[in-house]
Amino acid sequence: MRKILIIVSGILVGIAAAAGFFIFAFNSNNNQATDTPILQAIPTMIPTPEAPSSQTIEFKSPSGFIFSYPDDVALTDNTKTDTEYATLALSKKGNNGIVTVSVVDTTYKTVADYLKDPKQTVPTGKQKSVPLRDVAASDIADSESHVIAAVDQGVFYLFKADYKGSKEYWDKVLDTVAGSFAFAQPVVTPASSSGSGAASSGDIIFEGEETVE
């Protein structure tokens, strides 16, 4: 009988020890879970796209047209041949995008001829009609570039934005340039009787040009 009591007591002690160990382990795990900091997702800040300056500079071409462009971009004149009235580039330091303006003699009869020219890189977007002052133009854009093009009386007008990752910025520059484009009417200065330092009757000055004395 005594042996039985000893055995039973040993079993009870073992059960109690096992229960105590289980409770200790459970509490330890809970404490570790409580002490572990909860990492919260930090929202990603999306930078606001940079906008071009609202202040503009007016470009005056001796070929008889003018337009304005934001004063935080630089204009480079790349006109080289007699068939080019203007070949211009608008760029910004630290930005790979660019807007080009071309006014050149052409064999194109319509904008459709330009769109079919394999030598040209043309956006793949839907074509729509827009006015370019007194000339009917076509507007085509995709995710990489935006073109406004027109053909009139043997002259090809092309305004093109290559985004290079800055779509919103260069679209606004393009809108400023094409939206302000205008033809400057030539002004004929009267002949001067003095003949000294005066323009002759054959001299033509386009609007917006400065007379250098």
C-alpha cells in the first residue's frame, strides 16, 4: 500500500512539474511576442511633378513668326541650311527631356505624308485636329512623345516633345510654345532721304525684330 502511495505521489509530482513547465514556456512566448515591436508600413511619398516656370521669354524669328517659352528652359538655335526657317531645341539642365521646333521647306503635301515617312519617329497615339493659329494642325501623343504638326504652302511646322520620363513637364512646355505661336507680319520701312544709316525701300523688317543702329 505504501509503495502504491509513493508511486501515485511521484506521478502527481511529475504531472505538476510538466504543467508548470508548460505554463512557463507559454508565458515566455507571450512575453517575447509582446516585446517584439510591430513594424508599420511607412507610406511612400510620391514627389509632385516639377512644373515649368510661369514666366516666359518671347522668341522672335527673322523668318516671320514668334512664340513664347518658359524662362527656366534654354533655347538653342540649330538652324543650318537655307531650307530651314528655324530648327530650335528647348532643354533644361538636369532633365533629359526636350522640345524641338522645326519650320522647314518640305515636299510633304499633308501631315499624313509625315506620319508615313519611315525616317521620322512618330507617336503611336490617336491623331486629332488642332488649330495652329491660322493653320490646321494634327496632334498625336503617346507615353514617350507628343507631336503637333502642320503642312501649309510647302512649309512643314513641327513641335515635338520627347518626355524622357518627364511627361507632365514637357507637355506644359509644348503647350506654352505651340499655344503662343503666331505669324509676324512683315513691315516695310519707308525710304529715307538722308541715305545715312537708314533702311532702303527694299529692306523688310518682321514684327518683333529689333533694328540695330
